[in-house]
Amino acid sequence: MTLMPKPVQNLRLLRGIAIVMACVGLSGCWAGYALRQGLSQASLLLRQKPLAEALRELPPRQAELAEIAHQAKEFGVSHIGLRNTGNYDTYVDVGRDALTYVVSAAPRDRLEPHLWHFPIVGAVPYKGFFSKKDALAEQQKLESRGLDTYVRGVAAFSLLGILRDPLYSTMLHGTPGDIANTVIHEMTHGTVFLSGNATFNEGFATYVGDEGSLEFLAERFGMNAPEYRQAVDEQQDSATFSAFIASAIADLRTFYSRTDLTAQQKIAGRQALFEEFKTRYRTLAFHRPGYGRFLDEPLNNAYFLLFDTYERDLGRFARARRHFGSLRAMVAFFRDTVARKPDPAAYFQDWENRLPPGR
């Protein structure tokens, strides 16, 4: 693997921090938040070490997953056409189970995400914190305003090419399929990113991560290997769960659209739907027992909208892939054509409408 000399790494880091600080100046009332998160990110990046050095120090299982992560990164560049940003050539020990903590919110009487507005990325339906304490404080503030909330720990995210993403210790858990999927998902964000369109960005990265990781595992281990078969089973579980969540969201939208109920009646009445969803969930068959931990989650609108952001209509990307014949050609279409249009989302929608029936 090719590693950048440390002085050059530090120069890039300082340049990236300068960009973060410029965003702080643009963010008005977000200045305090952006400053805290920027400094936390910088403190992590200043602790990074070359991956080759980390591989000699990590326990065997983590070292194996770190090597797979680097191989998945190389595969993403050479076989899928993802942007070569030099990501995952360094390693950072985060020192906790989650890299960041992400807060989502929504009104209690309708499925409508609460949005935050940031420089560069635009409007997004979540807000991240490096401190769990800060995330819980934000959650409490939102709940005091009568909003549903959901907080989750995140193992990785993309710096979108502003800085090179290290391999974080939080990523080195799970299966080879998990780590390959995470790496390719985050690399996809650094390749195609539409400002202010979180549903497209997350859906596209989810699809490319799923399909790309299977292609990587097939080449790296073989299609008869347990690593590949386990990933197939996990993605089948994900598809089963996504279909279940999509059905639940459709039922909630129908319920919230009723004009004979007041907002308070909708809030009171939705609990019966949540209980019905739990009953329906118990009938599902998964390869991994308890998939999604659905029965343990505090069900509310913010929780369901989280999955809507990541999983909504992945079939549109599957149709594009069938049209182009390969994942690499599909990624090239979005990277070189769609993302460069003045209104990428509208262009893609028009392109979809012009596809021949059945494609």
C-alpha cells in the first residue's frame, strides 16, 4: 500500500481544518457547534498513524478486518470507479464504541423530517456529535419542543474528500462483509454527493455499498466461501427488514393523512399502530435472530424516517444498474453525468421517466 509522508499528511490536515473554520464563519448561529465538532475531528485526525504500522499492533481479528478494509478500498477504486481520495491508508483508535452520535427528529403527528442546514452539505435530516453527552442534550432540547427523536451511534462517516478518511477503530467489528460494505458506502459519498439531498445520497451509497461489497467478497474469497454466503444472508435480512419498514411507513402515512383526526388524536392513536408493527415483525424470518433490534427500539416517527432516508426505493438504482449492465458503468453515469447537472435530482428523475418499460 502507498502511504503519504507524515509532513504532507499534516499539511493536508491543516488545510482541511482551515476549510472547517471557514464553514464556521459561514454558519452564523451554528458557529459554536461547528467549532466543537471541527476541533473534535481535528483531534482524532492528529492521532492517526500509518495503516501498515497499525496492522503490526492490532489484535489478529482487527488486523484482518483492517486489511480487508484496505483491499475493499482498492477494489472500489479499480473495479467500481469510486474516487481515489487516499482514504483508509491511516488508522485512528477512537477509544469508544461509536465514532459519532447522530440525532434525528420529526413532528409527532406526521412523517416529516426535522432538517438542519449546514454549509457544503446543505439541508440534512440528522445532526452529528462527537460527544454522546452533547447528542443527548440536543435530544432533550428537541423533545422539549414536542418532537420525536432518535439517537444512534455511528461507526464511520465520509469527509467528502475535504480530508482523507482514516480507518477508525469503530469500523473493525462484525464480518468481512460489514467492513467492506461500510468502506464502499463511505467512498460512494466521496464520489457522488448531491448537496441538500440526503435521501438520494444515502440511498445511492446504500445500494453501491451492498452490491459493491458482494462483488468484492466474490473476488476476494469466492462465491462459495462462508464470507460471501454470510454477506448474502445479511443482505437478504436487510431486504426483508426494509420491506417491513416500508410497509409500516406506508401505514403511518395513511393514518397521519386522516382529516377526521386532530393532531392530538393522531399522536394518541399511533401507539396502536406501533404495537401492530411489533406483532407483524414477530412473523418475519431472518438468518440473524433479532435482526434490527426492532422490538427493543423506542418506536416513533424519527425512527421510521431514519430508515426512509437510507432505504427508500433502492429499486431505482437497481433499474439504472440493469440499464448500464455493470455497477461500474452505473457509478460512472452518476459521477460524470448526473452529479454535474444544475439540478441532478430532476435530471435523474427525467432520465428514469424516459427508460423503456420493464427496464
